[in-house]
Amino acid sequence: MMLQFGCGITNLVSRTTRKAEDLTREELVAGRKLLEAKIGRYRPEILAVLGVGAYRNAFDRPKAEIGLQPETIGTTKIWVLPNPSGLNANYQIPDLTRLFAALLASAKVKGR
């Protein structure tokens, strides 16, 4: 149903883990390749990746920072946001709110 509203959710890796560090680089890269295929099919305006570590490994961008990325997948812009898991103590609710609001503001397009 989310696609009807122009939104979609997916995982880079389908298996559950206790923490992000439990995922291998190989799993993340394989997940990125599947994600790129989905982006080619659905052509979203923006991709939001939760977790800078996951993004760095999956997309081979070791120096990536939180926020809008300089690269795209086709015409799809890439945003990296902190993982909102309670295990991620680096970002508190006010930080998450500010960062997710910045993504939302960038997604607002004329006519929407």
C-alpha cells in the first residue's frame, strides 16, 4: 500500500541481527545490488538508507557522512540517516527529528 503514496520500505539484508556489526560487507554489497534493481524498477525520487555504517560498506563509500550524498543511483537521490535503533546512542530523538525533517523537506516537490 505504501507504493500508492510514493513510498516503499526494504532491507539491504533480510536476516535479523542483534547489531549492525553482525552483517558482513559481502551481505551488504549483495543487498545493494538487489536494491539498485528495485530502484531501476520503481524509480523513486529519493532513497533513504538508515545507518551510515551500512551505507559505507554496501556502497563502498568509507567516508560518507549523514545527509544527502553527492552520488545518485540513476536519477534517485541518496540520503543517509542514522539508524533509529535504541542501540544507536549517538543520535537522540531531537537529532533524529531534525535529520528526518531535513529529508522530508527535500522531498517536497511542487504539486505534492
